[in-house]
Amino acid sequence: MKKILGAISPSGWQSISRLGIALAVAFLLGLMFGRVALALAITFGIYSLVQLWNVLRVEYWLRYRRVEAPPDISGVWGEVVTIISRIYRRKQFHRARVRELLREFRRLTAAMPEGAVLLGPEHEILWFNAHAGEWLGLRRKRDVGIRIENLVRHPTFVEYLRSGHPSEGAIVQDLETDRWLAFNLVRTGTTERQLLMIRDVSQEQQLQSMRKDFVANASHELRSPLTVISGYLDALAEDGNMDPAWNTPVQEMRRQAERMRTIIKDLLELSKLESGEHTQDDQPVDMAGMLTLLRKEVMALEQHPRDVRLQLESNALLKGVESELHSVASNLISNAVKYTPPDGEIELRWWTDESGAHLSVRDTGIGIAEEHIPRLTERFYRVDPGRARSMGGSGLGLAIVKHALQRHDATLEIKSKEGAGSTFTCHFPSDRVVQRSTGALATA
Ligand code: ADP
């Protein structure tokens, strides 16, 4: 009871005391005229009418509070009007702030050089900014709520959305506008919403293709003069009348010309792989047969490691482009031969399991220090440039391997220890494996 009385506001007490005084006056007047009940009833009636009037004024004001000033009422109703006014003003202030923030957000996203699309759990479009709208041809009224795959149907993009690997991103060319767009999905915290960021990478793509064209053209143009130089050097080497003092320089020139030929051949091969052109269709390739032949070629070399073993654990075929797969295997094998001393060993292994097919080339050669491993597939990256050059390598072998494997959805795993040898393993996905029902397995 004490608690309730303590909670009554001063204006509450004012109303209570007013009612008390009115009832007391009515009681006294009633006593004077001998009609107490009537006097009290009339007082209650008037009191109820005043309350009803106040309620009606408050209700009217609440309905039209945007235009009407708050009614001037004293007592409890006055307090109620003050509290409602305060809540209303606060709400209006927050609404204005949210509206201002929203306007600011729209201005910022419109000024952003990237496109942005907010996607729901089913990839339905919830919101997009001006660049995204322009690049993807989206219209707010028509396309909000529609799944983005139904509007942007490029296979690479659709595959990327469904892949569940948002970190990888996807680059797609819009064939209508020739514009190159890079897509990246960003998960927004714990919600199922995702933000699709889009960048216009046309300029970068153009520069990259100019670079590739330049390398391809320059390599192509260098081929003919080099053939002429090599021809004359061969003729000089065979010329019996030549001053013997020239023998060594001519031999060295022939060696260097041969190196240049290898570099040009590898550069052309790499630019063909990079161009993404699929000149040939995928065919089932007999990898076991290919490894057997490559081993024979190694054994026929003047210098080769003592033991070159063949471990063929599967006779499965591999769907792919034969020339590219041959390039993978021969580059890995020729590296193993180059970097393994004659008393070392090489093992070529081909096997399949539930994860797919695998090809590994293991050697007991010089090995590679750990810090070099992540950079080995970069163009012209060599652990020991002097040694690699003297071996006649172009520095492009592993770059070619990486690109050729990428075109076969495969990955390259490199394990190595300095001084203890290296293992290069190619992992191919299971959908590229074609099982053969017959055929004996071979080992050598
Ligand atoms: P290169 O033509 O110089 O061999 P690659 O791209 O084939 O170029 O190889 C890059 C570098 O990786 C080589 O220079 C060499 O240092 C290192 N490397 C490649 N394979 C092996 C291997 N089997 N053993 C040791 N080092 C290797």
C-alpha cells in the first residue's frame, strides 16, 4: 500500500485532493439540505462528465497530433499528455535520424566504384546499388525479390554462387557490353544474407590480354631468326676448315641457341594454355601408357638417374587433352631427371581412389628448401638460377604444369626436403576418371 501511495505523482495527488474537496463540500451541502445521497450523486456525475470531456480531448489530440497542439489539461490527464508528447517527440527524432542515415547510405553506395547486391538465403535480390543495377541490368521495381541466378545466367557465375567457396570469386564477361565483371560473395555476420560485391575489371583484363598477346607475338617472331642462327651455327660446327680456336665458342653458341629455342617453345605453350582456348576436346587418355613411354625416353638419355621405377596401380584412363597431360608428366619427369644425381632414384606412380586419380613423380635428388615451394610455379622462378640455367631449363616448366592442371580441374601438391628429394603429385577429380574393365597393370 505504501509502495502504491509512493508511486502517485504530484498531479495525481492534486486530482485526488480535488475530488476529496468536492465530495466533502457535497457532503456538507447534503447535510444542510438533508439530501446527502443526491448531493454526492450529483458531484460524482459532474466529475465523470469532466473526466469524459478530458478523455475525448486527449483522444482527439492523439488522432490529430501532427497538426493539433497538446490540450492544456491539469491533473493526471495533463501528465498523461506530457508523457505521450515526450515519447512522440523522441520517436520523431529517431525516425529523422534513421531517414538521414539511410539517405547517407544511399549516397555512399551510389558513389562507390563497386556494385553491391544484398542477397537473401535463396539468393533472392533484397537490395542493390546503382552500379550493380547498371552492370547487371537490374530494375528495382521489377527485380527485387527475384533469384539472381534467374537474371544473371552466366554458367561461371551460377557455378560460383552454388559452389560454397565464396573466397575464390568469379570473373565473367558480359557478351553484350564486352565488360568483364569480378564477383565476390561476402557473408554478413551470422545472418543468412550475403553481399555480392561486383567490380568492373575490364581494364585489367584488357592489359592482361595485351601482355599475353605481346609475349605470344614476340615469341613467335623470335622463332624464325633463331632457326636461321641455329642453322648457320650447325653448319659452322660441321665445317672442317674452321679455325679450331672457334670450336668452343661455336659449341657454346649452339647450346645457348638451343636454350633460347626451349624458352620460346615454353613461352608459346604457356601463352596457349593461358589464353584459355580449348583447341581440342577432352578424350580418355591412357596415362599408364604415357608414363611407360616417358620412362623409356628417360632411360634412353645419355645421363639419367640409376633407377627409374614405374608404379602403375590403376589402368584407369583420364579425361583430358593428351598433349597437355603429356606436358605435365614430361615437365615433372624432366625436372626430376635434371635435379637428381646419376646414383639417385625416380619413381613414377599412377593410382586412383575415391577422391580421384593421382600422378606422382618422386625423386631422391637435391630437394627444395621450404621457403621456395610456394613460389615454384611462378614464371622464371628458380631456386638456384645459375644451376637451373646450366641445366638448360627455361624456368617455365612448373608454370606450364600448373596451368595445364588448372584446365583439368586438378591441383599440384609439392613435398620436398632440401638434400632429401622431392615429390610432385597431381590430383585429378573423380569425374575425370574413366575406368577400364580389362588390362594388366605394369610395374618396372
Ligand atoms: P626449370 O626450367 O628451371 O627447371 P621449372 O619451372 O621446371 O623451371 O622449375 C622451377 C624451379 O623449381 C627449378 O629451377 C628448380 O630450382 C626447382 N625444381 C623443380 N623441380 C625440381 C626437383 N624435382 N628437384 C629440385 N628442384 C626442383
